[in-house]
Amino acid sequence: KIYHIERVNSQDFGWYVCTATVIGFPDTSREAMLLKNDRPNMKSEKQQMATEGEKGKLECLTNSIPKPKSITWSKGGKEINYAMSGRFSKDDKDILYGARSVLHIQSVQ
């Protein structure tokens, strides 16, 4: 059976439990969560430390439903071109309800 909500409001988000009952057998239940489609919620430490001349990294977490299509890094208003820079690379990993992006800097200047 499908549980249908005509007009979703903020109180509708959260966990629901679906239970099936069959005579002669124990009930079986399954949880389902209704999540809100929304723009990404960005999280990162505003100040992340590195030593000049050494390797450095910056980390950013995003939470959203659906997950972000892409994550880009920029400096001074210009998107970083990882292939052309020779100093920057990034790793993106999917996490539950979002993504984690790490910008690696080969030699901090």
C-alpha cells in the first residue's frame, strides 16, 4: 500500500514505519525516511592551516537531497584548473546525503 501525502509540509519530514501483518506469522516492519529536496548545506572550517612550502589541504562537506552534481573550488574569483595548475588536485567522495570534497595543494605559497 502507498501512503500518499497531498501537500508536504515541514512536519511531514522524518521517519515512518511500514508494518505488514500476516496471520500465523510475526509482524514485519521496515523504516522509511522522507527527506526534503533542498539546496546544498555547506560545511567547512572557515580557517584551515598549512605551512608555506609544504602540502596543504582544504575540506568542504555538502549535505543535500539530491547530492550535488559537481563541486568546484576557486581562488580570487577564478575556478581552479587542476590540470593546468600542476599544484592543485581534488578528491570528491559521496557521503550519506551529500559529498565531501578535499582540495590538495602540492606546495603552499
